[in-house]
Amino acid sequence: MNKNMILLIEDEEKLSRTLAEYLELNGYEVLRAMTGLEGLSMFYDHMHRIDLVLLDIMLPGEDGYSILERLKASQETKNIPVIMVTAKEAEFDKVRGLESG
């Protein structure tokens, strides 16, 4: 039986580990990336198996918004759902995330 696969792109180690453990306990297979570029690499390596991306907005290097735009740029990958993970509360950030896909 194939497990649903989630790509978690989160740079805070403790949060990433905790989320991954929780998801794995609930039957998901989790790929963890600590940077946006690492996440993109994992995404393209496994894109035919990934069911969901959990994406932090505040990442070192490229932020989550630019990573989201790159994930949604291709017809082949634009329908994979992405949930933005952030501590930001500003209305602007919410709207920007929704507009990005």
C-alpha cells in the first residue's frame, strides 16, 4: 500500500521534526527540506508521488513565495496542493499566498 507523500519545506529544525513525526504517526510519508532550493530539488525528484507540499514562507535564500511561484509555474505541477506554513499574521501575507496559488 502506498502512503500519501508530503513534502515539508521548513527551516526551523525542531518544528520540522515535530511536524514530520506527527504526520508519520498518522500514516504519511514525509520528505523534509530545510531550504527552498533543497525543497525544489526534492519536489522535482519525487513530483509524481507528492500529494501535498507544506511550505514555510520565511526560508533562508529564496522565500516561500518565490518557491511557490516556481512550483506552480509548470502545467505538470500546478495542481499539487500547497499549504503555506507561517507565523506571519499580516493580511498582506495571506493575500499574497492566496494569489500565488
